[in-house]
Amino acid sequence: MIVHLFEDQKFIDVTIENFESVAAGKNRYIVFSNNNQLKRVARKKDVTILPNSSYKLDLGFIFQDCKLLIIHFLSPIKLYILKHKPDHVKILWSVWGSDAYDHFQKQHIHEPLTQKIRKRSLYHFFKFFWVYTLYHFLRYRVKPIGKELESLRQINYVSTVLPYEFELIKNEFDLNAYYIDYNYGANDFTAFPNVKLGDSVLVGNSATASNNHFDLFDIIKETNKKLIVPLNYGAFDYKKYCRKVILKGELLFGDKFTPITTYLSKNEYDKLLLSCNTAVMYHVRQQALGNIFSALFMGIRVFLNKNSATYTFLKNEGMMVFDLKEDYKLIGVELEESKKENNKNLVLKLRGRKVIQEKVQTIVDLYKQCH
């Protein structure tokens, strides 16, 4: 059995669809949540909900008939499970981004204005005191990821959103793991044939400082376009950061600034994307690739941070993406049809259904080799 571990997060439905299309009946999908009404899962009958607490865990159920355990985003409860895994179970860590990068010893992911805001955060200071390690241990029964390196060395395989990330993460945590090329797929792309776009601008993907909202706002402060700013989820203290972003956004852009602070279904979010002809993602680290690929497929003009490896990766693949600092005057200008078509074809090449199924098959073959 392949056992998948999630919280109530995105990518659950697409994971079920991907794996059942290749290995039907060979998977068990576990979602950790203290609420039986899951927000982000449509295929509720296919998942088992367990309490999101290491103190209430049934490890026997999790590892029953399990040969391959896939950790989709390494949260504390999954780290606890990893720490207590049987010897025969192989582990694949599917890294999303923050589950690794937030625990790097040296971080260079914030632009100057955002870094100033972040340094004022009490949570930012708290994370560097021994008291935080104690609090974390008492709450989750594991230390923060960076202090559980022995547990991390039990990981056999790692998949990352972009290939270059594997060596960074392997070296940072001194892993003994092998790379597995796997992605979730960005969307059901067939749902967007020749779509008509609006003229709004999507800004960022979450209420996390790695979006570099304050630096981004400073670059585009002269725009008169409507800005749609998703701020409905983020890190531990995201609501405080969210309030700061909203205050700054309203000050600079007035009624043109539209923060999104409530949960949106996938269909609602797709409609939001289609109301835009421009998306600005100013992250330095890998983040929001699902959003970026969806936007590129829809024909949206995408601006990135030139310092990001995502920008370099997409440019090297032939994508028409833009450097925010250099090209900001093109914000709100719809992309030419030939460039839309170029991006659409490349998205299918990198994240289309057939490609994803081939990658899932690789994991299923891996499972078949497990004893």
C-alpha cells in the first residue's frame, strides 16, 4: 500500500486522481484535521480524516500494510510519524517549498522593504530562542525540522517542484536520499480553451513575507489597475502580516486594492485568475508554481523576481515571463497571442496530464520494488 499524508490543503484531489489513474486501489489517503468538514477536498469519500495531533495518533493504522509513505509537505505531525516509522517502510518527501526553506540556517528570500517589516515580527524573534524549541516539542513531540536531522536521514526519496531544489535541500539537511521527478500538475488545462481575460492584476499568492509585497508595491505604485491580492492563508502568524499588507495596499492604491481574505474553491480561484491579464509573483525562493503555470496556460502575462531560480528556470525552458523591475510598465498590457500560445504549449510539455501520469508511474514502480 502507498500511504499519502496531507493536511486539509490543495493538491489532495489531484493527487487522488493521478494515483488512482495509475494504481487504483493501491493507495490510502490520510488527511490530518481537527475538523471533519474539510475545506479543500472534494473527494471526501476517498480520504480518511485523523486528528491533527501527535498525542492522538494511531500509528498502527497509518503504517498498516504500508510499503511506501509519501509525505506531502513535511509538517510537525508528519515529522513525528517519520520519527516512528517501521524499518521496512520507505519514505518519499514531496517538498512544497516552505516545509524546507523556512528551516534553512541562512535565508536570502526577502527583499529590503519586506525584510524590515518581517524583523518587527515577534514570531520572527521567538523562533530563534530555545524557548521556541521547547514550545514546539511540547506541542508536537518533535523539535523543529532543522533540529531533527537524524529523523530526516530516514527519508529515502525527495521530490521537489523544480529540479535544482533537490541539491539545495539535500545539502542543507544532510540527507541520504535520491531524487524523484514528480509534480502534481497545475490544473485541468482542458477547462480553459481560448479564454477571454479581464484587465485586473493578480499580486502574490498568500499572506507570507516571501511574497515581498512591500517591495513589489513600491515598484508598481504608479499603476491604476485593479489589484487582486490573495491573503487568505499563510504561515503561523500570517494574519498579522496580512493586516500590514492591507494597510499598505489601501494607502498606496485606495479602492483599486482588493485583498482576498476568505477561502476560495478551485473554481472560484480560477474565475479570479480569468479576471486578470497580469500576474505578479515577486518571490525569490520557489513558490506559487501551481499558480504561475495556471496563469501561463491561460495566457496571463507573468512578472517574476529576476533574482529567483523560478525566473531562470522558466526563461531557460522558453517561457515568455517578465522581470518586474525592468518591465513593470507592461503591467496590465495583455500578452500577444503568439506568446500566449508559446506559453500554453510549454506548460503542457512540463505539467500536462500525460507527463504527470508518467511521473506517477515512476513512483508506483518504486512502490512495487519495496519489500
